[in-house]
Amino acid sequence: MSAQRALLERAYRDAVAAAHPSRVVPAHLPPRPAGRTIVLAVGKASAAMAQALEAVWDGPLEGLVTARHGYALPLQRLELIQGAHPVPDAGSEEAARRSLALAKSATEQDSVLVLLSGGASALWALPGEGLTLAAKQQLVRALLRSGADITEMNCVRRHLSAIKGGRLAAAAFPAPITTLAISDVVGDRPEAIGSGPTVADPTTLADARAVLARYKIDDPGAGWSETPKKLERANFKIIASAPQALASAADSLRGAGYMPVLLGDSITGEAREIGAAHAALARARKANGERVALLSGGELTVTVTGDGRGGPNQEYALALARALDGLAGVHAFAGDTDGADGSHDVAGAFVAPDTLDRARKAGFDPARSLANNDAGALFDAIGDLLVTGPTQTNVNDVRIVLVE
């Protein structure tokens, strides 16, 4: 392993650690209520958030934790069930139904504590009236392939759900509901995190239908409803997001002698286009004789036209490598902080000056792999994927380009 690759991995892991629930949950917990504390945790970080709560909460707890399959952790006082991501399954539907029922059971003397993190949109999937789970799954698959960003996807989800778009908070009233959120969305908009089950929704049915029309996706024909526009006794707080993670990575890289340059923590767009643009920035910095670390966060998208495997960060990395074309002294890593880039259990991919040469020797045509959305197979063949397993947090992408 090169020194640059080791440094990139260390910086990525520092970014993840800065947003881990054990570090960010305890300081933000609400006071104990007179009645019950009902805990509803959902998302890729839900099990770790629940663990952090159990470790410091000195009163009784009851509730339900919904984790992605493979993300479970042992809990002492809270029940845990699992669902699928990014396409929901029957477990996701059961989890949403039971969570909504628990919220409805709360009285004015009780308190509902929601521990929310990225992935919640799929893990709580309770389709609106008349919409089947199978039809919802088909719609989600179409959205994932369309190139729609997470804001657009979640707008649609909110208006086809019985729990999202503020409906959970409305069900809990008059009990106070407090949400602690680890944000994985660009701009940290509360209504977009997990499709906003506990916040008022500023979007409309017309907005949601316009998304489907924009991407030429068939209207499911059922399940639509308008979302609550005003909620009472609902408090929402973001306790971790991309800026914290990127700041921690920057500190790590600064200590290694690189000047951190933040390109933005809310970058969106087609992964291959952003990769090419960042390669141009790296070339310019190198031409100026600078030793810098270009950092960025956000969420990139992929318009799927091929049948390969990979994810947005892997596609970004391959596009970056192609645009750099073996430029000496430039190394990079792009990965998702939850440990899963796209639908595969791969955190992300590394890029080095010899990436394209090694790929060709392994029998790959980098241009063809990119066209086929098959960056994952290429990076796997040359040993440049990073597999971390579930990190138990999720504040979106961390991309780092080191320029000597």
C-alpha cells in the first residue's frame, strides 16, 4: 500500500468517526418526560444511535429500532427489526406500520424520541392508501435508475406514504416529539432526511408528480396524498452532517502536510461529470506547484444506461482517473460514509497514477467500463476498492484528491 493510499484511508475513517453516534448522540438528548419515553429509531445509523442512547439514559425506554439488513447491533432495552435498502421490503413495511402505531399510542404525558438517519426512506415504507408494496418497489427502482437526485426522490416518497412527510409527528400529537438527525442530504433540509417523517413538508402533490413527469416515470395511479404543512410540539435537530466529517478529514490531511481546499460539502450532479471537473482542478493546482488536498462532499447521481456494477463514488473515481490519464503525483479516494456506495457493500474506490495502466493489464477498457456503469468491476479487479462493512453512520460522500 502506498503512503498516499494509507493517508487517504485514514482521512476517510477520521471523517466517519467524527459523525459516529457514540460521539454525537449523548449531548443532545432531551429531558425525561413524566410518562413514557417512546423511541423510534430508523436509518443506517439507527442501531448505533440506539446503543448510544441506551448507554446514557437513566430511565425506562420502550420502542422500535429499524436497521438495514446487516446493520444490526445488540440492544438491551429496545427491540430491533430489519428492512431493505435502497428498495424497501416487507420488513420495511412492517417496521413503518409498527412505528406509526407506537407514535399513535403516545399521550400528552409521554415523549416520542425519533433517532433519524439516512436510509430511513426505504426502511420505513408504508405506502399510501391503495398503493401496494410491489408497486412502491417498482417506482423506487425506476427513480434509482432515472438520475433523479435524493431531493426529488424523497419529494415523491413523501406524497406516496402514510408515515413520511410529517405524518409520524401528526400521529404522535399531542405528545411532544423530538427528532435527532444524522443528515445525509445535500443542504441538510429536514424534510429530505429520511423523507421528513417528523417535519412539515413545503412541497406539494404537484411537485411530486412533476418529478415523475420530468424523468418519464409512470404514475403509480394510487397512494397519493397531500402532506401536513404545519405541526405542533415537534422539535428537530441535526446532530451530525457532512461539514463535521470533512473538517475531521481536513485536519488529518493538514497534519500530513497538505493544504486542505474545500470544494464544497453539498456537491450534486452526474458522477462522471464531477469526476472530470475535479481532475481539471487537480491539474491546475499541480501546474501551480501546490501540495493540496481537494475535499468535497454531497451526493452524486448516476443515470444508469449500462448493466455493470458500482456506485456514484466508484463512477466518479473512474471518470477522475480517465481525465487525469496517469498524471503523476495525484491520488484520490471517493466513498460513502455509510460504507455502501450505491447498492453494493463497497465504501468506495482509490485512484492512483497507474490506475488506468493496471486496469488495461487486467483486461479492462476504462472507457467501456465507464459507459457500462461498471466501475466497480474494474476497481475490484485491480484491488482498489475499500470495503469497511457498515460504519453505523451516514453523512454522505467524502471525496479527497491529493495533489503533490
